[in-house]
Amino acid sequence: MVSQQTKEKYAELALRKGVNLQKNQALMINAPLEGADFTKIVVRKAYEMGAKDVHINWVDDELTLLKYENAPDEVIASYPDWKVQLHDSFAEDGAAVLNIRSTNPDLLKDIDPTRVAKANKAAAQAMKNFRKYTMNDRIAWSIISIPTGDWAQKIFPDKTKDDAVEALWDAIVKIVRVDQEDPAAAWDAHNETLRTAREILNKKDYKKLLFRAPGTDLEMELPEGHIWKGGSAVTEGGTTFNPNMPTEEVFSMPHKYGVNGTVSSTKPLNYGGSLIDNFSLTLKDGKVVDFKAEQGEDTLKHLLDTDEGATRFGEIALVPHESPVSQSGLIFYNTLFDENASVHIALGKAYPTNLKGGSAMDEEQLDKHGVNDSLTHVDFMIGSEQLDIDGVLADGTTEAVFRNGTWALNVK
């Protein structure tokens, strides 16, 4: 069994290096009911660190499924005002937000994708204001995961539920560096490595990236003034935090009108409780004009139909194949982990912070700079040991950025 001490170290890491909770600051936690024991550890530690209030939004897979199976369409296609007001009030108060994501990847596999799409769109529209707080780094936020039974058995199908949960705990503990004597110091060192990588890319200021791999032949323009970020981030108020734990990426934004070619997925995508797998997208002038998927094609269609921006890219993230997540040899069916095993791209909204001055721009100004806007932001994985990436410099010369799935630049 994973020890109580390990859970305590993980909870403290999430608070100190994840959201970097400050004294007299409020904390909102989104957590699975199955993980109540771990969540209570987080709450206790948060109060010990001086939190003025800790609020939990509990989620439960079984209850979620029952609602999709039984609620009328008008309920599925709406989002409660009280939930919007709750989130907005915490954000306006400068609260930190910790998300503990541990959903069963197959939860909604038998639900009509149209119902799932309606629910996702309603939530995205309703939470648009709150998302500005997170995507513009106005507040500190972080995403972590803990094992839950159905998710663990998806990863380890030959194990009993208890053994699968233990195996997943072991994997997570190593990947997020909780197994090290001083996890916080290990994260500081890791963030320094990612800082080096993003500084090199910002100095290069590539005009385009070229992606080549089996099923992928893609040319991606980068907007003038784009910024590479990765690892820790800093709020408008100066608080350093880690949005994702784990994180192995450095990321920026494509030009919304400047992507052409075809790109293929290399790992399954868990989208709203449904899996999309072995899919490809073809783009012209930044827009998806064709797509196909061996699994979940209807779900992919509904994702692309969210709005016009959902057919364009909002993020490109570079992750070397030798990342700890990749080296675990596991497919997690959880984007937080799988995206950190692989180079990935996001359909939908771009982070305004990836453009110089972007956080202060309105939607019209962002569009003029090639920054994509959408109700959605969904990462999918394209990296493998066979992926090569070239960067095109301002003078038109081309140089290697990735070869065989890993850095060709000296970023270590």
C-alpha cells in the first residue's frame, strides 16, 4: 500500500509547488469522491498553511453517468448559474484552484456523443469568464491526479482493482517526483531545465515548424511575437505556480490561419469520458478540412463542431520522448499524463500569455495577431520516436529541432 507519508508529501507538493497557496488565501478544489481520503489530507494541510477557506466541488463518475443516462435534454444542454457564480466569486477573491482529475476513460462510451457535446458546450459557454482567470494566469491553478479504481484498471486490465490502484500510485509518485527525498527541490531543478528550453526557443524565434512522421506532414506558422512557455508560471500578482503536475512540455501557439498539411495522433484521446483513437486531421489555411478516426469519429466530429475555433489549433507543445511519463511505458488514457509523454497540439483556444502583450488584448486584436479563440481547448498527442521537427528561421534557413522524438537542440 502507498504510505500515508507519501500521500502527505504529494498533498504538500500540490499546495506548495502546484498552486503555491498563500496565507489568508482561499482554495477551491475539484476532486473525485473516490479520492476523499487524499482530498482531506490536502484540506488539512491547506488550513495548516494558513488558508482562510477551502471549498470542495465533489465529482463522482457513477452520479455523472446516471445523469447522462436519465436527465432530459434541456438539463444536459444547460449549466447551472450557481456553479458559474461560485467559481467567479472565488476567482474574484484571488483564490487558488486545484483540480484533481481521475475520471474513468470509458465512463461515457455508451452515451450518445450528441448529449456529451451539448453538455461540454454549455459548460464552456457558461464558464467563459472564469476561464479568463486561468488562461491569462490571473490566479494560481494546478491539475494533479490520484488513482481511482476504474481508471487504474483501464491502465492495468490484468490486475485486480486494488492491485491496479497500487500500481498506478507507484507510477504517479515517480512521475511527479514525490519519491525523491525533497520533491520541491526536484521540481525547482526540473523547472530550470524547462526554462532553459523555452529561452533557447524564444531566442530562435522560428517563423515556422515542420513536422514529419508516419501519417504526419505538417507545416505550422508561428505568430509574430509568439512566446514559448513551460514549467512554472507566474500570476499577475507575482505568485509562481505549476499549472500541471506532471509537466514536461514547453509550449507556444500556432498562427490560427497558418497551418497546412496532415497530422496523425499517436495516443488515445480521452475527451469528456469518451475515447478517440487513431485519428488524423487535414488542415488548409489553419482550418481542419478533413478528419477520420478508427474509434470515436462521431465524438471527434462533435468536438470540431463546438465552434469555428474548434477547427483550428491553439497550442503546440514540445515534449521529448524520454520524458518520465513516456519512459513509464504506460498509456494513461488521461491527457494530463499522456500529453507529457508526447509532443502534442491543442484544438481550440490559445493561451493569450503565449503572445507578447496578449493578456491585455481584446478578441479582435488577438485575432489580428493570429491567436485562436474557442470555447474549447483539447490537447491530442502526435509525438513518437519517429517524429522529426524542423524550425525555419527568419532568414529562411531550416535547422533540426527534434530528431527521432527528442531534442536536436542542446536544451539540457
